[in-house]
Amino acid sequence: MEKNKKIYLDYAATTPIDSKVLKEMLPYLEKEHGNPSSIYEFGQRAQMALDKARGNVGDFLNCSPSEIIFTGSATEANNLAIFGIVRATQKKGMKPHLITTEIEHHAVLEPCKILEKEGVEVSYLPVNKEGLIRISDLKKAITRNTILVSVMYANNEIGTIQPIAEIGKLLKKSKILFHTDAVQAANYLSCDVKKLGVDLLTLSGHKIYGPKGVGALYVKKGTEILPIIYGGGQETGVRSGTENVAGIVGLAAAIKQIKNEKLKVKSLKKLRDKLIDGILKSVSDVKLNGSRESRLPNNANFTIRGAEGESMVIALDQEGIAASTGSACSSRSLEPSHVLLALRLPPPEAHSSLRLTLGRYTTEKEIDKVLEVLPKIVQRLRKISPFK
């Protein structure tokens, strides 16, 4: 391995943009600058690009292109799903009840907390020690007023994959809508909305080797949803604002690449297992967080007792290795991970977490390098750690 070559192991936070994706975007960043709402040729070419992208995303999800709403991020898409469904229900004079989980992304949890302050009832399903919900808990949580269940497909911190299709089958017989945040899952798992049985599904561009600043929300035809952004009535009136044409083209181009990459999942899982087994063997008093079996093929999350998480990340960075303690969206927070606390880890152990997420460009030599330097880092940090 080249000396001073940087190793990137934080693919759950964001991914580098694929060269093929960038190539498809470039015309819409340079010459094709038209506004899709304009009726002259520049605008209509931009509109054709949007239509093509919507079709590609629809093919990926096995849905109609008209069921795709493009947004400025996955966070916005999650907010739209939750606030949009609740506001539509409240407009009818009904008092809604939502069900979600304790380990959702903040883009789901924060809207739920805001709605609670407004008097909306929200139930938060617990998870077992592997981070999986129990279907029996979901059944018990359902009430006459339940309008929406939102369960993340695969967790961004611990990689746990929830039984989405099973939940979809349960809710199919009811009028309860089902939303899943599939941001982390899209690279590796089937997102066929019919097989999953979901009514709403969230995607992100920058998690799948596409651009930042673009996301999408699948909304099943006939679902009543109100906008959270008002203005020019773009995206069939559900999401106003001039569309980010280049970003949307990039999102669709990244989605086209996923089919090819799914063939490489086995080799990625092999690297991940080498990393997990190597750390469990070479570092004492360490625990793998999340399920070993029901887990994304690129995710490894550990509690390394006696070594503070941020200190490990800084020390790895000094060795040229980019890692994380958990969600990049809240990495500046001093609070322990809500996901690890939901696994019933004590706060000191939650503070001693390390997340390593692999991706398209990870090599075996890079994994070897991590296994070489991490035990020494942990040994050094434990000597000065207040958690020991």
C-alpha cells in the first residue's frame, strides 16, 4: 500500500461521487441550465431530463414515475413523509397517532418530537440487544388512531436490517400507512416497494455515490399528503422550489449503477467479516454492536471498552484512516449515541463506540492497515482513559 495514502472507512456518512455519475451531471451544470418550468426549449430539455430521471428511480423502486417526489435531501424527504401525512390527517379533524422506533435517524425522530409538543401521540418501539424491533411490540402499539408507521430499513450506525416486508404484510390489511427510510439500504437491499409493502420510502443521493443536496420520496398513488414547502407548486404541488436538475440527474445515474454493484456484495461482506473478526481477535474487551446476521454488508460498529470514541477517531485520522463514532449528522454532539443507548448500553460504553463502514473502493490492504494500527491505538488510549 502507498505510503501516506488516505483510507476512507466512513461510507455510511457519505460516499464519493462516481465518475460516471459526474459525467451525466456535467451538461446540467454547464450548458443545459434551463428551468424545467419554462416552456421554451431550454426549459423543456431540462424537463425531459427530470422525466428521464424520474423514470429511472421509478424502475428501481418498481413504481410509477409519478409516485416519485424529488427533494433537497433525505432529511427533507423524511420530514415531508411525517409532517405531510400528519397535516393531511389533522385537516380532516382527526387526532393522529404515529409509531416509530427508538433507533431512527434524527430526521425522523425530531419531527416526531415536534409533533408530540403539538399534542400528537407518538409511540417509540424498543429494540432488542441486536437492534431489531419485535413484531409483537408493533402489534401492541397499534391503536384506532394510528395513521403512520415509520421504521428505518437499515440503521446508519449499527447496520441492523429491520423486517420491512414482514411489517408491510402486517399493515397491508389496515389503513395504516407505512414509511421506511431506505437511505442506507438502497446500495445493498431490494427496494421494490410492492414487495416491501411500503406506502412511502426515502432515498438519498450522496449515500449511493451520487451528489449531495438531493433526495427522493416515493409516495404511493392515492396517499393524501400535504406539502411542507410552499411556492411555485413544483413536483405535482407536493414540493415547491425549482428542481435541482443536475442533482436529480446525478441521483438517477447513481441508482442505475446500483444493479452492477450488488454483484460485488459478497466480496464486500468478506472484507467486512475480516475486519470484524480481526478486531474481535486483536483487541480485548470489545463488543460488536448490532446483529451479526441481519446486518448491512459494509457495516462494523464496536464498543471498545476503556477507549473513548472521539479519541479513537482522532488517533485513526492521524494514521490516515477516516472513521466515525456513529452518525455523521450528530458527530459534534457530546451526547452518547441514542442508538447505542437503545441497545441498553451504559453511557460510558456508548461513548466508547467506533463505526467503520466500507464501500466500493475499500481494499484488503486497507483492512490490514486498520488491523495493524487499531490495537496499538486502543492500548495507548486505555492508559489515559477516564472510562477504565
